[in-house]
Amino acid sequence: MIPRFSLARPRSLAEAFEAFAGAGGEGAYIAGGTELLQVMKMGFAQFETLIDVKGLDELRGIDTSEGAIRIGATTTHRTIERSADILAAFPGLVDLERHVANVRVRSTGTLGGNLAFAEPHSDPATLLLASDARVELEGPAGARALRLSEFILGPLATAREPEEILTGVRIPAARRGEGRAYGKIAFFERPAASVAVRLTVADGAVTEATVAVGSLTEVPLIVKPAGDALVGTEVDPEPLANAIASASAAFGALDAVEDLNGSSDYKRHLAGVLLASTCRAAVREATARA
């Protein structure tokens, strides 16, 4: 049962900041509530005031007009999943969103809320980390932007100040010859392991590569040796397979967290399996963009 709380519905960011200040440190912002309300129901957190920001126009919507992709924080997973603009600009993100939890969660949960909660088994965080995305934050003192690697500090911990609101996510547009892909293995509704790859192909070879893993370590993590192992590889089947094997070996150094999904060794193995399919999907997209 959720403890009693008061609900504030501000009509602007300024009113939201005022409501938070008026809560005297006992308030929290809420959008979809798919994570926060569960935590409150289980007794892991309690707030006297919840400040509902989902109705604020400035926090929702999708904009691809300026080259980059900007997604408002309260845009739901379902909206992203069904967006023609996102499908054209970043098909891998649409595919990811189609497989987040279930339709009920996707219709209520928001991208900003997902990232702000920093649940270690989040789907979007891993792909957005590999894609060099930034989160936009605003508070009474002003606005700032942080890379995902700067924003997510640990399980359920971020660099967001308590009074700040995550207002949006900005993702660089794919360049010519660039491909981005995400894959996961999930035994329940959350990933047991996930891998994201962003790479660039020119003249039949990989010239740049970034590999990120999720649900293995306490935070989504870029595995630089894995990306480095792909650079310079021809994208023909045999050399690419050899490079993927070398890149997978880099997962052996990861401090994977053992949990109900399996042992550390097993989860590192899953990441290696995912890397093969995800890397090939990124190469296909990169080749199509050449």
C-alpha cells in the first residue's frame, strides 16, 4: 500500500520549483510513476508531496528539425515507439522501445523518468550511452547538460540535484556511414544483459566504434577495448567475425554483478553473444547510410 501523500500539479517549471521548495525536502517530481510509485509501495522511499510534471508542455515532444534528436523528458516510451520521425532518424531506438517491459508500462512510463531513476537494468540508458546522448537538466539556478556517463553515478543514483528536473534528452544525429544497434537478453521484463554498438563504416572497413554494456555492471558502461578491437576491420563476414571474437574477449575484464539472472561468467557470456548480432546490425545500418 502506498503511504498517503499530497499531489501538486504545477502549470510551469517555475511553479514546479516553487512546489518542491515548499515541500521542505520531503517532495519528489513524478511523471509516469512506473518506478517511483513501486518504490513507495514497497516502503523503500516515502515523500509527503509528489509534484506531477507530466502535464507541462515544455517537457514533452520530439524534435528532429535541428539535426539532432531532442526528446522531451515526459515523452512516453509508447510515443517514441510509434514516432515516424524517430524511426527515420534512429530506427534502433524505436526497436528498443518496442521491447521495453509491456504495453502498459510503455504507455505510462517516460524516457526522462527512466533515466532519472537510474535503474541498473534500464533499456534506454545503454543505447543512449553508446550514442553519446546528453540529458538536459533545469533548476532554480539555471540549466545544464550532462553526458549519460556523467549523469548516471550508480544504481538509482544520478548527478541530478534534488531540486532539478530532467527536461529532455538530446541525441546526435547519425552521420554518413554510421550505424547504431541495441540487443538484449531478458528472462523477465528487464534485461539480464544488453549491448549497444555505434560504429562508422567507410571504404568497406570500420573506422570508429563504441561498445556499451548494460545490466552487467552497476551502471551502463562503455567498454573501450571492445570498440577498439573493431576499428580497422573489413566488414566482410570472416574478418568481422574475427574482430567480434576479439572484442568479446574484452568483456572478460568486466566486474559483472551476479544476480538472479545468472553468475558473473554467464552474464559476460551473454554479452558476447549479443555483441555478435548487435555489431552485425550496426554494420548493416552503417552500410545503408554510406
